[in-house]
Amino acid sequence: MHPYLYAQENPDKPAVIMASSGAVETYGELDKASNRMAHLFRSEGLQIGDTVAVLLDNHPNFFDFAWGAQRAGLYYVAIPSRLTAAEVSYILSDSGASLLVSAESKRSVVNELRKLNPDVTQYIYGIEDGRAMEPALAAMPDTPIDDERHGTDMLYSSGTTGRPKGVRIAFPEDENIAAPNAMVTMAQAAFGFQPGCIYLSPAPLYHAAPLRWCMTVHKMGGTTIIMERFDPEQALALIEKYKVDVSQWVPTHFNRMLKLPEEVRAKYDVWTLKSAVHAAAPCPVPVKEKMIDWWGPVLMEYYAGSEGNGFTFINSADWLEHKGSVGKALIGTVRICDEDDNEVAAGEEGQIYFEGGNPFSYHNDPEKTKAASNKHGWTSLGDVGKVDEDGFLHLTDRKSFMIISGGVNIYPQEIENLLVTHPKITDAAVIGAPDEDMGEKVVAVVQPSDMADATPEFAQELEAYLRETLSGVKVPRQIDFRAELPREATGKLYKRLLRDEYWGKTGSRIV
């Protein structure tokens, strides 16, 4: 399975449709463009096993780059488009990328990178100097290179708790660019994707899930609808317009669609959806309940990471019987361990490990790679959870986010999940801040739907709301307000930034 096969069978079929502009790239056009890209890489001396990088928003030519690198046998690094020049420079240096593809909208960043990474060749869409991509590609053949070989992505962690780390996975043993793919098998068997499906992608393509799922759809001859940026009403309109049957989301998307007025939600026909896949962050139980009530039993959830060391899955029917679960393992065996790496009984919390999953390493960081394994050789993404009596995994939180207040372990996720169900709250983050008596105190940083509600009186209202459900030790001792939280467009929250800020200052404040 590979896009070039569909280019031969049906060259005029849309492979990519940009949601806002309506720009279409057919399979025939994608095949020729990716061939030109592969030739460009070879013309720059890039050989099998080398590394290239891309710094683009959800751009119409994103997949020209990705499929060009895939068929040239390269590692391709998708860099978050909102990073600063210094942050991009770190990833370029760490990954060993020798060529960067970008666009005119990133001109200020890439110009700075010419000084920071002078040895990295640049090609840029939409400019007219010597780095211009369009004329360089036009000069290349649109036929395959002679030495095609299956390459793969090299993705970086989101850096929510520190500097991002690259996950470098060995190339597939089968060099054939159209070799069978585990994601295709999983998409069909578990998630219900069918050949020729219509897939809506509302998230940034530089993130692991959107990039990999979109390329999986291309391997199946489907059409990907790419949102340039997420808008809750536009997402519903796109489902109706294109009769979308499969999609991939994060819980933040669900919450923002649910906060639309009822009359707006009711305007759109979403009944073509057969599979709404979600991951990246735990979904609050009330949010998922409402989504299933609205869209029907089409929600499919998984738990995994860029590392690929394990994978759990749950459909709507099983979730309704095990609310809050992220399912059972399809890759690896779930093990829950205590601080001494001993497996704990069902129902007891501990760090989540996968036994027998896919091996991985963090690029240039043997210590972090070693720390991801326990004495049994099982590997972990650093999350905490438990397995119920029926073997379904439930996430508690990331171990690094745990708050220790007066000797009591408090996991923020439970508090955050409750806060976002409040009708006046759009987003929330809970962190530990320094406290002289308790060591740490629970602080909630809240994004209200209307900043006019950012008052001490509303903070008191939220405290009373939380006390109805939570024990006193979990109720935040401080509630602050922000117009926006530092959340990546992929749904990941940059909690590190909030923690760093609060550990540098104390005292209540309304921002």
C-alpha cells in the first residue's frame, strides 16, 4: 500500500484537501511532487539513512515533503511550527538534519537559523531568493529515483516537562516503500478505517498522531481533509460537507465543540462519522459521555506515544462499561509497578510499563533511554495508572506532575477533568506551587470562557463547585485566571512553563 499505487489507478482522486482554502492535491500530483522532492534530496547529496526536517504549519505541500523523504529512505523530522529559532536550532542539531524545508511565513525564524545552523541547507516555499523551493522542485524529474527505500519519521517529544527528545526507530526491514504497515492493519481492524475513507485532521501535522494517521489514510487510498487551524464549528461543517467517516481528535477539541451553543451544534449532520479516534491526553469522563450521546458509539480511544513501545485501545461500548479507561493492550502487555519495580495487584496505582512492546531509544540521550526501562526490561512513558479487574487500563496522571502536599500524593488530572466540566470554563491546569507549611500547595490556573468572570467571586464559586466532589486536600488553595493556557495545538499542555513560573514566585494573583 502506497500513494503511488493509487496515483496509477486513479490519479485524479483527491489525496489532500485544505479545509479553509479548498486547495486540492490529487494522488497523481502528490506522486509527482514527492518524486521531485526525493530527487531534490539526492541532488543535495542526501543518502539512505540521512535526516531532513520540515518547519511548516498545516501547509498544502506538507505531504510532498513527507512522502518524498519516505521514498528516499530518509529520517524525516517534523518540527513544531511555533518554536523559536533557538528551539528549532536545538532539534536540527540534535537530530543531525542537514536540510530544512519551510515556508515564507517562517522567514524570521529560518533567517536566524542561517546563523545558528549555517551547515543546514534551506528550501523555502513562497520566497524568491536562492532558497526558493518551487523552482528547485520544477527542475527535478517527476519519476521515481533509482534507489527508492522505505524511510521513516523521527519525531520529538512535545517538551512539556523539559527539552524535547527525538525518538529514532529502526527502518522497516522490508525496503519496499509499499510494504505492509502495522498502522494500516490497526486502522482497519481496530478503528474501522476502510479503503477510500474520508478523514478529517483538525490538528497540526507536525505531531505524531496527525502525521501518521494522515499517511496511513494515504496508504489506503483515502482523502485527508486538513484544517489549517482548529475551529469547532468549522470542524462540524467539514464533516457534513465532505461526508467525513473517520477522524482523529484530542479531548480539547471535544470540549470546545461541546461548548458551542446547542443551536449551532444541531445545524450540522455528523452521522456519516463511523470512527472518531482520540488520544494525546486523558478525556474527562463527562466530556466523553456527552460526545457519545451526541455522535453515537463511534469514539475510539488509544493510549500510546511516539516511542511506539506499546498501544492500548478501547471502543465506545467497552468504555461505557469501563468509564475512564483507555483500554487493553494491542501492542505489548501492560504492567503496573511500584517504586521498586514490582508489579502491583489489579486496582492499585503505579507506573505504567509495557512488556514485550517495540524497542526504542531517545536520540543522543542514553540516560533517558535507560530511565525508561525498569529491572525487568519493561518500558514506560512516565505515566501513572491502574488496571481494573477486567484488565482495562486507567490513567491517573504523569508521574512528573504529581503534587506532594503535606505528604499526600495528589494527581492534577482528576481536578482538571472536573474543572473543565464547569459551563463557564474553557480550559484548566492544576500544578503544585511552593508552600512553606505543606511543601507544595494545589494551584488551579483557569481559562474562563469569558475573562469578565476572572474575579475573586468566581474563584470562590469554583472552589465550592470542586468541594462538592473532591476531598478537601485536593481542592486548590489558589485559583488564578488566564486568557489562554500554554497548550500546544496538539492538545498537550506545557505544564513545565506554568510550574517554572510559580516556583519562581509565590502569592495569589489574578492575571
